[in-house]
Amino acid sequence: MSVVSNVTVTVPATTANLGPGFDCIGAALKLYNEFKFTRQEGGLTIHVTGTEAEGVQTDESNLLYQAFIKFYQHIEQTPATVKIEIKLGVPLARGLGSSATAIVGGLVAANQLEGTPMSQSQVMELAIAMEGHPDNVVPALLGGCRLAATSGAAWEICDVPWHQDIVPVIAIPNFELSTSEARGVLPTEVSRADAIFNTAHLGLLLRGLETGNGQWLKTALQDKLHQPYRKALIPGYDAVNIAAVSAGAYGMVISGAGPTLLALTDKLHSEAVEAAMLAAWQEEGITAEVRSLSLDTQGAKSF
Ligand SMILES: Nc1ncnc2c1ncn2[C@@H]1O[C@H](COP(=O)(O)OP(=O)(O)O)[C@@H](O)[C@H]1O
Ligand SMILES: N[C@@H](CCOP(=O)(O)O)C(=O)O
């Protein structure tokens, strides 16, 4: 393919971890950021519109631009000078993969502008290296629900079947929690019992997601590697959890590094689960936006 003068990339939000799959599983959601890159003379300009636009840097420190630059370093070329227009749909620092959209968006845009010198799997490897874990950048790039594992040299990515009756309900509170802060509270070592617990629960989760077996999902959505440490950073976590399950959710987990909470339920109960999560957070004095979203199956798209 040939070099082009502009490209627009859309990248979906993600919900990573899904309880027991810390740092290895995530799903793309139908909620998007849009990034337009146009070649221009005379230096970088960044213009941001949409949800919480004031929270995004408009200089060279911008994460989207950092990913763009990383691509050129990788192919050992001088970066194109560009105008960047960002339309935000994914809220920042809420555990919905806003940073992953920026990393994937910057890499995909640079690859497209330069006529795709890199394959999709090379872009993916670079995105994982930048983010430090695969569970949000992989579904952001490829869509669907994805499990990632590495032997050390390369990554194996597998598509995780998601039963059509399972509905993700996301409850996004009106406060931020940076991923680095939420990683900072985690222990560096875990017990053998906790490692076994999560191994078993992740296996059960994969089968529960595939079959829609509610009994399996109810047990599977438990975790001992990150949520017990992180829930103290999310006021109202226990109340929202109890409300979601009482309204018919299989269970509730922290989306990504939080503070967004994710309940899995079925179509019959999704509206009641939404209302219950919203009311529980309101009672704690926290404003939230609660919605049922479906899975994005296409990942990053450029045009
Ligand atoms: N569209 C974007 N363009 C540039 N930078 C972004 C964008 N979205 C997020 N970021 C950067 O990523 C940070 C949030 O990352 P992080 O703490 O990992 O939270 P999240 O869970 O949303 O990924 C923001 O504060 C901002 O610096
Ligand atoms: N496994 C990571 C996932 C972070 O996802 P994000 O959406 O919060 O960026 C973690 O839990 O730290």
C-alpha cells in the first residue's frame, strides 16, 4: 500500500481482567474514541473534543502522539508532522482502556499513513510492549473477547467465545483512578492457594462465557489477585456488588483497573441490574453512568 495524506482510526473501549483473568483477558465494547491524523507543514497540533476533553494533553506528551512516535522509532524513520483531531467517547482513567485506545490508535494511524509497513501482529506486539500488559490493547486492536499468553518471545492470542445471552453492564462513576495507582496497591508476590484459586476460576470463566452457564459464571467471577486489594480504592464497591447480584447479575467485577464496575447478567435482568447499580452508588453519594453495552467484534478500524 502507498503513503497517504490522512487517516481516521476508531478504537473501542475495553473491559480487562473480567475478575480472575488479571493481565491476560479482556473484551472490546461498543464505545469508541476517534483519531484523525492529517499530514501538515510546521509542527504538531492536537485538538480534542468530546467527553472530558480537557483531561487530554495537547503537546508532545500526549499518549496517542507518543505511540505515533514509537512506530517511527521502530521503523527507523523520521516521524511525519501531523495535525491530530481527537473525538473522545471513552472516559479517562475509569478502567475502560482509554490509554489502550490511545496506544493502539497512534500505532495504527502511523502504520496506515506510511502504507502499512508493519503487520497487524507487529503492531500488536508494539502495543503490548508500550502498555506493559496485553489485556486491553489486544481486544482494542482486534475486537471481541481475547486471551493473551506469551512464551517469552511472542504472544499467542486466542478468541474467547462469548455466549450471546451474556450482557455486560458497566457502571462508570464520576471519579478517576489511574491504572498506575491501582497497580501500585498490588502485592508483588501471591500465595500458592491464591494462584490455584485464580487458575481454576479463569478456566471456569472461559467455559461460562462460552456456554452462558449462569451457575458457572456465578462462581467464576471471583478473584484473589487484584480485586481484594483494589476495592478499597472504590467507595461503594460492596454496596454496588450486593445490589447487582440481588437484581439478578451472575456477579460483579472491577473493569480493568477500575473504578468502573462491570456486572455480567442476562437480557432478562439487565435493566434491573443497571437500575440497582445506579441506585446503590447514588446512596453512597456517588454519581454514575450505568449502561448495558454489547461487545465490539471488529477492533480498531481505519479509513
Ligand atoms: N484519547 C487519548 N489521547 C491521549 N491520551 C489519552 C487518551 N486517553 C487516555 N489518555 C491518557 O491515558 C491516561 C489514562 O490512562 P489509565 O490511567 O491507564 O486509565 P484507563 O483505565 O482509562 O486506560 C489519561 O490520563 C491520558 O493521559
Ligand atoms: N490488567 C490491567 C488492566 C488495566 O486496564 P485499564 O482499562 O484500567 O487501563 C490492570 O488491571 O491493571
